Amino acid sequence: MMARWSLVLVAGLTVASCVEPKPGFEASADTSLPTALASSSSAVATATTMPAPTGEPFVIGVVNSEGNPGVDFPDFSIAFRAAAEYINSELGGFGGRPLELVVCATQASPESSQACAQDLAARGVDMAMIGLDLFVAYGTFESAGIPVIGAVPVFAGDYSANAVYITAGNLVVQAATANAIVSEKYLGLKRVAVIAADSAATADALTYLEPALRAGGAEFAIIKGGETESDAGYRSLMQQAAAFDPTAIIVFYSQAGCVGLMRARADLGIDVPSFASTACLGDSVIDAVGDAAVGWYFAGASGGPESDDSRTMRKYVAEVTGNRPEQIDRYGFTSLGWDQLLTIWKVAANLDAPIGGEAINDAFRSGRGRFWASDAPLKCGSVPALPSVCLFEIPFAFYTANGIEPAFGGAQVSALDVLEF
């Protein structure tokens, strides 16, 4: 299979798993290592000459949504554990100190998010790291003096929260997609059909895409489908899109929806440029559709041969999960979680002050951070209307007969050209 890659623990590691407390009870914690992680730790050999971390651990409290149907993102926690293993085993820890994670799983409710924040504050963690949490308890962390660094801003309030979000979120992804389509620097296309699942997540994405398309001077039509469809249903959606006579197509589906729509586009002989998220670039999708992926652009993916970092990520995630490296998908939240923690490490490694949560937070906010995967500068707070957002441009990949390649000459496409504040 052609290489595809995107964007995004351990000597001395302790992983604690918090559970949502019942009313009147404190959150409990299991401080033992999960079986897969414990069994893999001894097998990790130090591959560098950096000294092993020693001394007092640097403790990051993790909040992530897990175990709730529809809002279940364990890939983040898995990636964090794998990245922490790598940091402690090969990168010398955080400032020479062993990295320790305390992972608290929320249940997609404000109460459980608040309980996690209170528990982590009581433990005195150095920093809070958000995987995906719908109800981040910013006030609790702020009161405890704990800086918050997240991966993806979800709701409008996250964009102005007292936090740092190192990646784009829907606002930047959708605006950059619009820019890639409408700008004369890229495709210069002005008639767009959008195939959208009728879901809350898609509705949120459309609130950013639609004004960006308008700002770029595009006409567009929204074709709504169910959250899941039959093969015939996906074909009908693609036929409706084609009836608009578009010069470009955007789809808001993942997994089975990606497969159905890619196949339908190929079967119907539609050859206009088509755009999807990296969810449609996963191994399970590409293996299913084969050459039907040709002609598709993927927002947030860079394409080209697999990088050394991607191989390292798959190695460590495989050890944490008990799988083989070739079984690890290089896209989605696993890759993003890996990039998130290693971006924080990268900023910490370049501090000119003693290691600490506030020092790392200040470095992000003063524009001294760079993204782990691409080395793109992180411009946290550079847009006053979006003070928590650090990254305003993303790469795109394009699927050709030779496999996945960088789109637009490898350029990072900015969202700011078509964002209106």
C-alpha cells in the first residue's frame, strides 16, 4: 500500500485512570499500569544517548471523553500514553524529569468534566491536557492555576477560552478548505456542492464553511443525507451533487460514508475535484475503495512517503495497544494525540526557564512554539477574535494514480484569507 501520513511512559511512568464520581463520593483512581502498557514498557529500548529522566515527575493531567456512545475517543489517551513512553524512553523526559500522566475519562456531561477538573486540581498536576472534552471546566483549572493545552477547539466558546489549542478545529479546517477551492492561488473554483450528514457535528462545521465560501465568492448547494446511508443512498447524494453542476465537491462523512461516496463518484464518472477530511484517508477506507480515491483532496494531510516520525508513532502505539505497527492507522485522533503531546514537549525542550506548566504556557502564548509534525510556527493569540487558537494554516494531500501526494506544491493553506470577524 502507498504510504500515507498526516499532519495532528517509560521509565518512571504512572498512568492513573479517574472515573466519574457518584454524588457524595470522591473520584477514585487506579494508579497501576494498564496490562498492555505494563507488558510493553520493559520491551522499549532507549534508542538515543540522552540520559534517562530522573527526579520529581512532571505531571500532566489528561481529560478525554471515553466510554460514552457517540462521544468515545480512546485513541487520544492511547496516543498520549504512547507519546509519553517515547518521551521518557528516547527524549530524556520533560527537562530531564520523567513525564507522568494522570488520565481522567469524562462521560460527555458537564458534571463529569467538572469532576475530572476538580480531581486533577486536587492532585496538583503541572498542566491539564485536553484530548476531546465537550465541557472543559476552564474556570476550575484557572482557579487552581493550572494551564490548559488542548488539541481541537470544539465549540465557539473554546476559541476564546483561557487555554491554548495547538491545532485548527473546524473553523480553520473549513475555512482553509474553502480557500483551497476558491482562491486563484490554488484551484480558483466558484461552484461547490456540499454533501453533508444531518448531524450536530456537521451543522457546526457548516457554520464555518458557508461564510468562508461566500467570502471567497463561491455559489454553493448543501445536499443533506442521513448520518448513515445505504450504497444506493450515497449514490443518490452524489447524483444530487452532480445535478448542481459543481466545479468542486465537499463531503462531510467518515468511514462507511467515505467509502460509499467515493465509489459513487467513480461509478458516476464525476471527475471534479472533491474534498474530504483525513477520516476518509484511513487504511480501512482506502483499502475498500482503491482507485476510486483518485481525484480526492484531504484536508490536514500532507502526503508523500511515510516519515520516520510516523513509523515511530506506529511502533509506540503498537506497544501500548498490543498490536503490530502495521495495524496502526496513521490518521485520525491517534496521530493528532501523538502530535499534541510531542508539540508540548518540543516547546518545553526550548524553554529558557525552569520547566513548569506556566513556563510552557507562556512560551506558547508568546509565539515561541512550533508544531511537532510540520515545524509550522504556532501563532497563539495572533488573531484577537480567536485568542486560544495557535494554528491557522493546514496542508492538503491529493490522491493520484501513484498514491497520496502533497497538494498545491506542499503549501500550507491559510484560513485567514476567507475568515471574516
